[in-house]
Amino acid sequence: MKPIIVIIGPTGVGKTKLSIELSKKLDAEIINGDSVSIYKKLDIGSAKPTREERKEVPHHLIDIKEPTEDYSVYQYQQDARKKIEEITKRGKRVIIVGGTGLYIKAALYNYIFTQGTTQNTYENLTNEELLEKIKQYDNTITIHPNNRKRLVRTLNKLENQEPMTKEKDHCLYPIYIIGLTASREIVYDRINKRVDKMIKEGLLEEINSLKEEYQHSKVLNSAIGYKEFYDYLFNDKQLEKVIEEIKLHSRHYAKRQYTFFNHQFQTNWYEVNFSNFQETINTIYQNIKKEAY
């Protein structure tokens, strides 16, 4: 089996364009590695590949769930591994591209999850105790202590997805991981401009069309680019404030992504030449031919 090509990095660094160009050169198919692009109707805020881009090469695990359906990292692991098997049996190479590091690592490494989806009410725990348990999983999660419904939902999600093996650093496939990077100033500037571009492309209209789903959707209440609109839709928050929150949360998320990628993957980092992206593509392709062909 030829190495699976994995393309990671924060939003706005060119992952989609690189994945499409490499797919053409390598006769590969693309598996989505972004947790929000799994969902239908969440197009602009997720920055998923456009329908035109998806026509250029086959894409998998995009638009497979409704916003009101639950989808866990365990389910992604099963679906991604099935797609890897199907694609390789057709004699094609596999490219996984996205920014959700846990999804990608769970698919490729020996992560063993509990399959159960038991929903605990945690009636024996106070709101403060719920938040404390959540912080034990991920101390970057911020939820207001008075929002018990969200605290319960988040803890259930974390407990149902907890890796149950000490062998989670054992990779199951040959892989070559490409990380796209740039200076922090450039990445943050591109994030800010990308959010502005999303607004111009119709993000607000997309949000308004999803208003009813917000009452029953975990992803809409947790994903950056969507969760910030809850108070805009239901509590009269100003749009300008929402946009600034999306930019801030996206910048913070980019920082956490780099931390995860550096700690969890043996990544081959490439500084992106935004003024001549084709040069970046050529450099990466030549290195793939040397190291992972």
C-alpha cells in the first residue's frame, strides 16, 4: 500500500487547493478530515470545498449528515477506514485533508473507542462539578457554569469518545503528513480576511436558513463559525460582535491546531508561498516522489 497523504493546517492556508492538485498528480481520491464539513447545509461557515472543486476529483465524507444528527469521532473512524479500504482496492491513492486533528489521528492510529452512546443526565453532579470534569478532558473548553444543558451535552460527548487504549500512538497505515504553515501574523490576517469573505459570500443567509435547527443541533452550537450566531439569532447580539468573536475563536483554534499537530504527528512542515502557490505545490509533490511515492 502506498503511503496515505495527510494534509493538515489551520484554515486559510491552502489545504483544499493543494489536495486537489496533488490528487490529480497522484491519481488519488480525497477523504474529508474536517468535523464540520461532515454536515449538509453547513457550507460557507465550514469552508468546505465547493461543489465545483468536488467535481474535479472524488471527495468522500462530505455532506453525509443532517445538522440535527449526531456524529462522533468513533463514527468518523469507522467511516474513514472503510473509505480507505474502498479507495485502495480501486487502485487509487488516498489523501486525507482537514483541520480536525483528533478525527484524523483516530482514523489512522490504533485508537479504540467505546461504541456506546449512553446519554447520562449527571443528576448527582453540580454545574461546577460538570465543568470540572469537562476541563479534565480539554481545559480549553469554555462553557458558562449556568448553562447546564450544554455542560451535560458536552460531557456526554467527551465521555462517549474517550480513547480506551494505551497503544493510540501506533499508526495502522504508511502515511506522509504535510503541514502547511506561515508566520502567525500571516495566518491570523488570512483568518480575519476569510471570515469577512464568508460574510460577503452569504454566511448570514446560511445561518438564517438554519435557525430552526439550532434548537436541536450539537454541531451548530459548538462549531466555530456557527455557535457564535446563537445569541445573534435569539438574544439580539450585534452582527459586528459576532464577526469579531468568530475571528477571535478561529485564531485561538489555529493556535491549538498547531499545538496538536506538533505533539501528535510527525509532520513535514512547508512554508506556504502565497504569492506563488504553484511553487509550494511543486515542492511538496517532488518531496512526495522522493519520500512517499
